[in-house]
Amino acid sequence: LDWWHADRYCEQHFAQLLFEPQDSEQASFSNLLQSHRVRGSVWLNERDGVLHKPKWRRDHVVPVLVFGDKTDTKYVKVLSDFPALPAVTACAHLQWDTRTPEIATIFSYAVPAFINEFQLRGFVDEEGFVRFALIVHGHHSPYLPMFRADRQWHHFCVTWQQENGTWAIYADGKRRASASGLCAVGPSAPQAIYGQGTFIIGQDQDSLGGTFREKESFSGNITDLHIWQKVLGAEQIEKVRSCWVVEQDLVFGWSSNALEVESTVREVTARFLCPVLEVGSSGFSYASCLQSLPFICRYRKDAYWQLKKAQLESSHSLVGRMNTLVCPAAPAIPENIFTSDVQDMNLSVALGALDVLATVLREGETPVLESSDLLAVLRLLKQVSDVEVQEGEELEMLEQLGQYYVEVTELILEEQNIETWSSVSQVIRGPMAVVELCDRMVSHLAPLLTAGRTKITIQHGNVGLRRVTVKNLWFGYGALQRCLSGA
């Protein structure tokens, strides 16, 4: 499978995509795989686990701006209305052109009252490091080393806030420089960065939106620029670096449609790369996330034994009843907890499966679920919450899917199933896991919201989904977890 679907397959089977083995385990691990006739590249999970978070990254192809030789003509204008910024964070990925030692302007933001309102500039020093300086209201930070001028892609973030003039520059997720007092002095200080300005990528503005000079222009490649009206923390910056968009307080998000690109600036597209293990050579490398490669799911030992026990003790009563109600050639739920087809589930298949499951649970002669039944239902709920809703899908189907999802959730959370939940506690961390799945499900319901319908509530018994425009009324499950006892 491709990386995204491999990661998702493992997660749906209560496992995780294989983690990078420790140095001491690499040789024995490689031998083990080869003894099972596994050769070549195998997908790996990233240690920080941020790759699989946002759905839009699966086939995410980003526009990359290519600034060739330094000129006084190449520029890209950001088509966004900027509010006043008492605090700001700007982040992007870039490749630095090492052929020129002169100072280059990565971006410049100018307002009528002040041309050098907010800028980032850099140059390559004699030791081969790219040094950055931040400029706010014309006040200049020192040029400080950020990363090697090695022609590789690097990620940077700059932050500034009006209070105390505190600023920081991050490179590749690490804070390389920070201090206070940048433009926090003077008679009118502290002052927010003015709004309604002009933001230009690749040039220094000597007049509002123009008068560029060749020697100050940027040469290299840049992509994924995002700007927020707040200071992002180190953890959020690490997520942004892994291409997870922090939506809150976002002023500008990277998109070709939101850029005015001067005709000589080339635009190319780049795909994301995901980590692989090279079996045999024991080395690690990266491959396009959309390639189809073999993968291995890794279980925690305690979870594995609990799954085994549930599988051995199962009478398959629920799964059997359910599969007799759907096409026998394509059972809705496979009887083996560990394996199933790797086909993707679409909206109509998901709707049909949940319809049958709700019917079987509603009319169940035995109200208490077996461990294997509960795991089978949870696996189906995971698959449904991962369904990729296509544009233009029937909205009635989508709403009906939400109704069935809530009903099934309510039925498995009935009080008589407390013991069953306890019996699979190593595999799935209690009913809060269902809240997490509902949270995922809620995101699919966004297409139901229109100008005429600004909120949705889907309720069954004690369980409900609620979604409104802009605000998502679900608390994070972490916050709920703290309010409830472990049981």
C-alpha cells in the first residue's frame, strides 16, 4: 500500500506501522525479515507520529516557487488581507541557493507608514552557514547561524510579539535564536505590526509593493509559507514542520490561488516523502509517500495476547449474524481480528455495513457483547471514521451515516458491556477511544453545513454529534478524560 493506507490499515487492526528498530536490533531484525522472504524497502513509522495526522496530506502535492538568479523583477505577492499583528509567526520550507554570498530577502511586509515593517533576510557566511536576521518596524536583530548551506530543504519559523519585543527564529524544529527588546523601545513602543500591508516573497520593497533591487533579492526555492497572528509554541512548530496546518489564528495558508506570481518565477510541484527501511542493507531512506510498498504492523505484546485470547474464545455470534444479512461473498466484518482485505471502504459500503450492524445490535437476543464482537465493531467504526468523503457525494447518505454511527456507538456503550470493555483494555483504552472516533467522524459532516444550515446535531439516546460552522463543539477527548474516572 502507499504510506497513508499502510499506516491506517495497521491502526484499524489495533497495531502500529513498524517503528525504526534501535541500532542494537537492526541486524537481527533485518535477518528476521529476510528469513520471511521480505526484501527491498518496507514502510516505517515516524517516531514523532505527526505524518499520519491530517487527512489532506495523503496525496498532498505542494506548489514550490523557484526563484532562479537574483533579479529585480522576480517576486510573488501574497493575496491576503493582513490585520494588525500584536504577535506573529511565519514559517516555510526553503532551499538556499549557495552560489551567491550576498544578503537575500526571503520576505518583506510593508505598510504605507513604514516600508521595513516586517522582514526576514539571510546570507551565507564564510563557514558555510545560512544566517538569518529578523526586522520589525525597521529594527534589526543580529544575523545568526541557522542551518548549513547544503542545498537541502530546511524549515524555518520566525516569531515576534509586541509585549517586550520578544522574538525567536527556529530552523528544522530547533530554536536557534531568541531574545527580547526587538522594537520594544522608543516613545511609541510597544506597537503592533500594522495591518493592511503588502507581503512580498523574494524581494525587499523600497516602496510599497515595488522598487526591487537585484542584489537584495532571494535566490532558491520556497514552499509551504504560513502566517499566524500569534506566537506558535515549539510543539506546534514541530507539527507545522511536518506539514500539519495549525488552523487557529491562521492569517495566510499556502495555496497557489492566494498568490500573484510574476511571470518569470517558475512554479513546480513536490510530493511528500515518507521513511523506509532498506531490508538487507539495514539502512533508512525516504520514498514518495504515494508509492506502493510492503509494510509490517507491530503489536504491543500485551495487546497481542489479549487479541489472541478474544479470537480463540469467540463464537462469532454477532459477526456471523451480521454477515448473513449482507452479501455472503463480501462479508461486512471479517471473522479474524488480525486480518482483513486491504480495500478502501467507500461511503455506500460504510452505510450498508453500519445499517446492518445497527439492526443486529438493536435486535440482539444476547445484550452482552463478546470481547471479539466488541473488537470487530470497533474495527468497523475505525474504518468508517477513515472513509474519504468525496466532493459531490449524496448528503442524505452522509447524514444517515452519522445517524447509524451514533446509534452503534450508543449501543456498544450500554452498561451491560462494562465487563467486555475491561476485557480488551490492553487493546483499546476504554470507551474514550469511541469519543476519539466520533471526533474523527464529526469532521466528515462538514459538507452538510451550508449558509442556510449552520449547525447539525445527530443524537441517539445519550450519545450525539454536534457540529457548527467554524466552531467544532466537541471538547478534545483529553480534556474529557481528565473529568472522568479511569473506569
